[in-house]
Amino acid sequence: MTFSGAKLALFLGKDLLVIRRDDKPDIPWPGHWDLPGGGREGQETPTDCALRETFEEVGLTVAPKDLVWSTRYRRPHGLVWFFAAHLPARTVNAIRFGNEGTGWRLMSPLAYCDHPLAVPHFAQKLRSYLAQAGQP
């Protein structure tokens, strides 16, 4: 299967973990609130990509069994996978921020979807997940 990357909407309790992107003009969506994830390495699967990137970016180990939803969609650079997972709120204590981005925070999922600095296509996919999961 050919794909270019994967993202993870990671809920810690009722809140969403978001990462502030670096404010560099040579990257997409500089300074915006992003979700863990990124580009594919080698022959990894979409799941492996999302989980590896999450560990690299915030130090959290998410098991494949924790993924509760997935979808794929086309972007200009290729096929992208979008996953959702829920972990206990106390998992926040295990976060170890990596070297990509300028910080992280927890945000309500609807606040993210409505935030002017949310990456728009991730907010759209998150709304799709929330609707299918029966959440407001």
C-alpha cells in the first residue's frame, strides 16, 4: 500500500493532545496546532508510522489495540491515514516532548476544530471522527 504519512488524534481522557508546529516558513502550516504524526519511513505500515511519530514527538507509546478509528484520504503529496486513540487522562504525566514543534497542550476536541490555528484538514477529519463516535 502506498501512502505518505499518518496522523493520530490522541485523546488523554476527554482532551486532545495537540502540538504547536515550528514557526518556519519552509514547512506547511507554520505555527499551527498539529496532531502527532508525520511522514512514512521505509516500508512501515500506516499504524507503525502514526505510533512511531507519536513516540518521537511526545514520548508516548500507543499500542495498535488502542486505535479505535481510522480513515484515509488524498492530499497533494499522496495518501494519508488518520487515526484516533483514547488513553487515560493520567497518561499526560508520561509525556516527554521531542524536538519538533514549540510545545504541546491539551485542548478540548471542539476547541481544536474551531481554533483559527488548527490545521484545517485535521480539524475536518477530527469532526468526522467525533460525528461517527456520537460525540458532540
